[in-house]
Amino acid sequence: MSEGFKYQLVSALLDKYERSSFFYTDTRPTRRIMLKLYDGGQTEFPQYDIEQYEKRSVINFAVQALYETQLLSYRWMKGEENHIIAEVWLNFENISFAYSLIGRQPKGDVVDEVCLELLNSIDKVRSGWAKQFLSDTYDFISRKRSVGNRLPVDRSERSDLLRAICFIDHMGDLEMLERVFSLQCFGDSKRFEKAIRARLLGILSKYLDYEDDNTDEELLRQVGITKYPEQLEFCGQVTMSFDSGTIDFSHLIFGGVVNSKDFQRGQLGISPTIERVISIENRANYIDYIYNQKNDHELVVFHGGQFSPAKRKFLLAIVASMSSNSQWYHWGDIDYGGFSMLARLRREIKEDVKPYRMNETELIRYSSLTASAQSKYIEKLHGLKRHSELDDCLSCIDYMIENSVKLEQEAMITDLL
């Protein structure tokens, strides 16, 4: 029984050392790393119950045995010599022996090991969100000398999380079903869902542009992990050429759909008569625009939320097929998500995409249908002003901030009522 108490005593002392400023500053302690066993009715080691003679005696024996190995020192309670121990403290010069005795890896070694893993991962990734997360995590852990809750404590889970991030980064424009991704990355079709998915979603929600009402599936789709192949929706004079023939979507006056897998094996073509492309964030507005506003010289694209790698490839194919005098417009919510999508379109797809009905005039016109923006949301709106791609939208962003409002584009469909 005393062996178990030896382990617990040494473990408690090492815990105290690793929480001390001496550990974080990597300096030799100038005062004792001490554990109080009994101090006027209080204890830092609950197992030491002075009312239970047998248990107290076993722990006393364990302390004396550790003292004989020079691992710790102790002091009897005044007047209770050989009966009640007041405190024990670690002999720091033998701290390596303390770790090896209980088979515990020194926390400093763990921190150094994790920092090296992070540096290796940073060198492997290119995408902004992955590099920023890994860099932020490295800075935190190296500064605090603690893994904290930034990464899994379990070594295998930590390794798998970093492997998943690097694997996603190297997928590029590829799209993978969730189970296929898990199998390709870990050799286990369920490993991602069981151990990595929740942690990765927490990272993506912090480092990707997203709205609070985005689903987990929408977040994962942004990095190419899907539950099912994406459907690409559009309406206009478009053709898709395959080895077996060409499909003309211009006959579908209310829009067509192409599975992303089919799109990847075909060739997109756009009629030279197309003068304007308009991408629309919300489905209701996409459908309403096709039914009531679209003309023969427009290509209307359902944008949805933040685009995935597969949709990014589709949008770039549209740009490559557009005539030089065609213009691209984007119609989104007048809120953080809508403008962050516009910024991303300009940054990754076409730098001169124009906003459509995304201005303070529309906010004033539909003022009775705006939603209130809370202080935390206002902070996100301020963040939009740091995007140079949105310099021409600052007056609208400032209006939202000053009046604490935002507007979903579905409100504009009320024109028909």
C-alpha cells in the first residue's frame, strides 16, 4: 500500500512544481516546492487523515522511505514527532529521479516535444488558417510552457490532429467525403469522427470566416471535407463538355445543377453573350432573382455560404470563361458574413467583383426589417475594416456599426408583396 502513496506524494509534488513560476521561467527554485500534510486541520494531501492511525502510519512510512532515497525531505509537527508529519518538500537536485520513479515524462520535455511538432507542421502548410493556428499555438505554448487546452493532452490525438491539418492543407481544391478523408488520413474510416472532428471544428470556427448560424458541415466543407458531393447551381447560357458529349444548360430557364464530381471531369463553357455574372448568397433570393429579374445576358450563380475548394474551382472556371467585358456582381446579406464573402471573392476569385444592393441605402429602405447587432457582433464588423478589399464598402460597414444593425437579403424579397 505504501508504494501507491509514494507515487501519489511524488506526483503531487511534481504537480506543484509544474504550476510554479520556477517551471515557467525555467529557473532553479529559490524556495521549497512544499506540500503540507497537516497544518492546523488543513492539508494539501487529503489522503493524510490523522484520525486514521493505520493510513497515517503507512503514509509516514512512505515519506520516510522517499527520504532515504534523498528524493524528498520532511518535518514532523511540533510536539507530534514520529506521529504526524507537517510538511514534505522536493529535493530539487533529484527531480529527474522523481520523474523516473513514477514513470512520468517531465512537463518541460512534453512542451519541447510539442513545440518541435508544431514547428515541423508550420513548415508543411500553406493555407492561411492552418499556418495562423499553428503559429498562435506555438507562441502560446512556448511562452506559457504549458500545452493547456490548445492541443489534446493525449499524444496520439495530438499527433492525429496535426496530421489532419497538414493533410487538409495539401488537399488543395480536392473534395473528400468525411469517411474517405478519415481513411486516407488515418487508415481508419471512423477515427476522424470519433477523436478529431470536434477539435478541428473548434479551430475552424476561430480561424475561418463564418457566421454564428453556420452548421458544422458548412465549416468542414470550406476545407474540402463533405458529407456528400456538393451541388453546383446556376442559371444561364452555360455548357458542360464531356468525352461523351456536351450538355447545354441554357434550355433550363429556371436553373441547372451539376454534381461537383461531374464538374471536375468536364469543361465549362459560357456564351460570349453573357454580360454579367451575379453570385447570390441565399437560396430564396437566388430563386426569386431567376424567376423575376434575370435576363438572357446574365449568368446567375448560387453562392451559398463561404465557398468550398470545389466551388472555388467552379467560380474560377467561370472567370476563365467570361468575356473580357463581362462584369461580376455579388449579392449577399448586409452583415459580417455577406461582406466577408465579398472580400474573399475579390481576394481569391476576381478582384473587381462589385457589390449588388449591399449598401446603406438598402439598410435605410428596409430599416423596419433589420436585426439588432450586439456588442460582440459589432467587434466583428470592426474587423471587416481591416480588409483592404472592402475599402469601397466602408460607408455601409460604418452605418451598421453606428446603428447596430444588419440585414438579411431575404428581406428584400418583400418588394413583391
